[in-house]
Amino acid sequence: MMEHPIYRVRAFEIVAPYTLRVVFDDDTCQTINFFPALAGELYGPLRDLTLFNQVCLDPEVQTLVWPNGADFDPATLHDWPQLAQVLTERAEQWAT
């Protein structure tokens, strides 16, 4: 069985429209533009910037959550640069 690290989001800030700077418990951070991945039933509504900007840090699961129930696994956020292309392609499939 392969072990994979468990990451927790420690803090975030909105740095541009649809873009968050996310700080993790291993002292790394990612600046993520979520817009290309916002499609489908759960993530599509986040294209409304007013809703997107209501993001908060869930203290229990230690990841980013939105009022409509959308969230991302902290490991996905942590490894976003490696996963961005796949997430964007998936969003494009949901959009059609």
C-alpha cells in the first residue's frame, strides 16, 4: 500500500479574481487560479465571484469550503500545479 502525505490548509488569502494563495501545514504555499476548473453542478456556481469570495477555511477538515458545499481535497490543492491540466480537462467535460 502506498502512503501519501496528508496535508492541511493552514491559511489562505484572495489575491485576484478566482485566485487564492493557500498555505499548508508543511510551510509550502500555492497560488491557484481556480477559474479553469469551475464547471459542473458543484463547482460551476463558483464562477459567480460573489459566491467564490465566500470561501472559508473549515477548521474540522482543514481545507477550503464554499457555502454551496463545494470543496477541494487539501492534497489536490497542495499538488495543484501537477493536477491543473487534468482538473481543467474534467471541468471542460462537465461543461459540455
